[in-house]
Amino acid sequence: MFSCVIAGFTQLKVVEANMIGQLLSRSLPSHWLQPDASVEWIAGQRSQPPSGWLEALWNYLRINCPYDLKPVETFPLIPVRNPRKQMVAGIGVTVVTELVPLACQQGALIIRRADGMNLGTEMELIATKIGMTVIDTPPDYIRGHMVVERDYLYAPTYMGVLRAVKRLCERNGREKIMELIQHELTVPEKRRLRELFAKISPHEFYDEHHDFLAQLPLFETLDGSGNRPSHFVSAAEVSLAAPAERTSIPVSQELLDVSSADSQTLAQLLSIRRLEPAQLLTEVVFWDIENGFHDGASVRRIMVYVIRNYHRLTESDSQFQRTLRSLAFIDRKGTLMPAERFYDPADELLKRTFALQDNFPPSPYTDAASLSVLRDLGLRSINDVDAVDVREAALCVSQLAEEKSTVERLYDKSAAILDYIQRYPHQLTADSGDGVPLGQALANIPWARRATARPKFYPSLLSWYSDPQPFYRPADMAPRSLASALGSVKPVAVTDVSEPVQEAFGWDQPPPVSVVIVHLVNTIISYSGRDKALYAEIVRSVYVELSRVEDLSVVFEDLRDRGVDSWIWHGDGFTSPDRVVFVPPSFMDLRPFVYGVPAEMLSFSELLVGAGITQTARLADILLKVRQKHDKLAATASSAKSSSAHQAGAEMKRDLHISISVLNELKSQILAGCCDSDLDSLQSDLCLPVQTENRSALKLAPLAECTYCDEEWLRQG
């Protein structure tokens, strides 16, 4: 128990320490008891404490309340500044002391100067704006209390200011103090506050300080980041700092600008991660590109910068290349795609195959340096071509075929597609989309060129397939190997192709019989002995295809339906099967009534036998053919022109000679006994030359209708 003299009391009273607050409430002027009251103390003035009471009170508190000042913390017991003198009417000069509570409910007390430290004019203004009360150095009797400067008065140091701001937040709410810092302080004042806190040493920086300081809006954002001008934010709002190396790349995400020394120091203290240039790209810029923050022109500018600095960036970040490989940044038909979706234009076959398409990197990625980087990022080579793109190339040919300005380039593109599938036949079985193999897809797209010039072995008078259409479906074409067998009726491939390609296009299958026969008809119609050797090759090719038909009756029936009779090649033209034999008579040349099968056609014996060609000729049948020929001539003699009279006379003499020779041969065979038939059986079939009134005509009559007489009998009538 202690005793103390309290101003205003008329008697001494023994006071216990826990009663001090109650006694002060009863003894101090009533207006001093208002919350957060700032009062002027004029010692000795009526109802005010006398001179020396403040020191006496603090001496009492130091001794009797050394650890707890809560009972008196709401009373104005702290002088704001040194006592000042002023003139008071009726009193004269008096000393006035401004007092504030030890613990303001909405403020904090910070000492202007202490222990050689000075808060400074600028910092005083900052402290005042955010709600602190700046006081002069308190008297020693106040500072001598062990909890005053620990819990109530804050030193003019960076830690003192930090603790004071923290106390303000605790008493007024963090949001309110943040608003004051954000809106009441000027930009230089915010920077000054940041500069002060940047002096805090990591050794005196605890988690509670970290969490609190991270909430203060002391950092400036990078101008333009987040599509906003530079402004102040807290580390809790924006946790990434822009790289030291500045670029002109706009970013959607706000970044801290820590270019100043104090902002760098404070950022390190708060463990704010400062991005490296490569990290800025991979974590922010590339994300912006993928999410459409940048327009096409902006993407191109950014990626030109990336490509120009590619090697430096990959050296600084081992993950940079992998991230960039997956980035879609090259425009194709309005859609951004990664480098791996494009082809290397340095490869000539690729360049030709995908001409007039968007399969190559566009400007500004076409220079050698850019292409080198794009190759690192997966730019496709010839070995990376997929079936889908080959099909698209063929479709491009068919779609642009009507544009005359591009037709020459399309010709080369078509040839390149064919070159590619020849080199890489395994692609023909790959899926070209919707589960369709590439070979099947290509077979039904009009992309292939036909041979416009007839082959050297092709007769000049035989028609060559011609059509204004520049490109055809391979399924509608014939391989070059069948040019001789189909050249007048189907478009022929411009070059020979490999077996896998022929199989894919169906060119390994026999052509339709009807098509081959139409070509045979065209060949027969156009025949000219001038190109006999060339026609022989054409016929041989046709017979090859006809011989491949399993049921030859189909061939013969088609020929009959078309009225084609003379289709057998005899070495210098065509004739009907009944005029051709494998072994012609040897006693004389019986053409045009009997032809021997040419040696080059003997390999088609099955076809020829099926057509009706026999081993040898029946001589009686030859006479019948002569008779039929001249009977037909006699029926049409009235319409014959005189210019053909000489030719008709020569033929008549030849045919008469053939008839007599055949009869003589028959006579010899009968007499020799080597004839297959005896005379009796031949009599009904034999035809003999007979006399006519006009010796310019030849007539044969059946043996039964003939009478023999010599010339003398004729003269006698």
C-alpha cells in the first residue's frame, strides 16, 4: 500500500494501484474524460491539475504500475510537444501543455525525435495523414516507465513506424488504413514510406511483420500491365515482379515494378518473385496469347522478339523450349497454331506438294534465322507429312482447278503429290480423315493430270483422249502402261507409277471389257498402213487385256452387239475371224480371202480360237467367199464410179486366178487322196467360175448349176 497526493483533493488518502483509474476519473476535469480527448493543460487554472502533478503521477505509475498501464491509458497523460507560453486575458503569460491519451482508440503516438533519430518533416506529414499523432520527445519521467515506449509510444525508426501503422490497423481496421495510404498519401509520400520500410533488416523481420507489410499498398505496378496505368498495390494483391530487362510487350496480368533500389529490397524482404525474361514469356505472355489477349499483329511482334532472342532465352530457362513448342502462335486461316503444324519450306518436295496452301510459316517467320528456330520447335519435315495433309493438298488442286491464273502451279502441285506417294507408299494406307485410307481418298478426288501428248508408240491417226478438264479422279483414269489399250477412251496417267500406287487407285485391275472394245473399234476405224507397226503394238495391247477376261464369251457377245465383225489383226489391217487361220495354204497367197495369224499374235491363241479362227482353211469355203464378194459387187455395179473400173478389173483377174488355183489344188488333193473330203461330199459346196456376157465381171455358181463346154461349142452357139 502506497500514499500519494492527488490534485483537487482536500485531504490525504491512501491509494491502491488498482484504484488509480477511478480516482483520476473523479478528479480530472470532465472534458478531459472524453474519448481520445486532446486537451490543453494550464497548471493552476481553476479545475485543472496543479503544476507538477503530471510528473508526480508518472513517478507513482512507474513505481506502482510498472507492467500495466491499462487503467490510465485512456486519460490525456502524454504531452504532444514541449510546453508553450501564451497570453491569457486576466492572467498574463501562462504555460500551456497539450495532452493526449496514452492510447488513442483511433490513433497511435509516434515520437518526433528520440535517441538521435529524427522522424523528419516528410515522414511527420505522412504519419499525420494516416492517423498518427506526432509528439515531441517525452520527459524522462515518462520515458522511464518500462512499458510506455514498448506498448504506447513508437520510436522514429522504420520499425517504430511499422509498429505504429500496425497499431492503427488493429484499432481502425486494416481496410480503412489502407484506404488512407492509398488515397491520402501522394505518390512521393508512398515512395518515401516504402523507402523507409525497405531499411528493415531480415534479422528483425518476423512472420507477423511479413504478413502485415505484404498488405500495404507500397509497390507500383508496371505501367500498362493489366491494361492499366501504373498505380500502387500491395504484395498480397500482385505477387509477381516484372523483369529487370524491360520490353514493350503488354501483359494482361499486373506486375510489380521493382526497378528502384528500395522496391527491389522490399520485394526481396517480402519474398516477391521477380520474373526473368523467359519466365515472363512462359508464365504471362504466352498465357495471354493462348487466351486471345493479343491481336494478330501484336502476336507477330512478340514472337519476332522471342525468335530473335531464342537462344539466350533457352539458355536461361531449361523449360523455355518445351513451353514454346506447345504454343500456338502462327496464324493459319485465322487460327493460331503451334510450329509443329507447319512444314519446312526449305524442302523442295514439300514446297511443291503444299503450294497455294497455308501449310508453311507465313511472314514474318520466313527468313533463315526464324526457320532455324522453328525447326527446333517442331517444324515438320518430309518425314512428318501425314495423310490428312496430303488429302487436303489434293482437294486444293480440285478446288482451284477452274482458276486459270493458278493452273500451271497446280500442274506442278499435282506432280508433286504423285511424287510424294511414290516415295512414301506406306501413307496410302494411313487414315486421311473419317477412317478413309489415303489411297481410297485420292482415288476419288480430281487432282491427277492426264497425259496430253500421245506416246511415241501411238499412231498419229488413232484418236487420243481429249477433254478440257485439267484434272481427273485416278479412279476414272488408266495407268500409263495401258495407254496402248485404252488411250482413245480414257485419260491416261502422265507417268508410270509403282505397284502400291496402282493398287490404291485400282489400276492393277483389268479395265472394263466395253472400254477396251471401244478403243479397239477406234483403232480399226483409224487404221492406216503407214503406221502398220504402231497399230500392231496397239492391237497386241488390246488383245492382252481381252485375254485376261475369264469368260471370253463376254468379249465376243459385246463385239456382236456393237456389230464389230472384222476385228482380227492379220498383219496389215483387220478382217473377220472366218478369214484367218493359224496355218494358211502354202500353194499360193490367198489373201484377202485367207490370212495367216501373224507370229506376234500367236500368244493369244485362246482368244483367237474362241473367236472362231481355225487351224487351216477349207478350200471350198474360199471359193464361197470369192462368190459372195463378186455377187455383192454385181449388185452394186450400177452405182460404181468409172474411176474404179481399172481397180475392179485387177481384182477380178486376181480373184479368178485364186479360184482356179483353189480348184486345181482341190483336184490335186483328191487325186492324191490327201483331201479331208471326197468328191461326192464336196460337190454340194463347190463353186465354179462361169462365163458371163460381160467379161469385166466375175461370177461363180454352184457346181450343180454349171455345164461344161469348150470355146468351139460356144462359137457354134
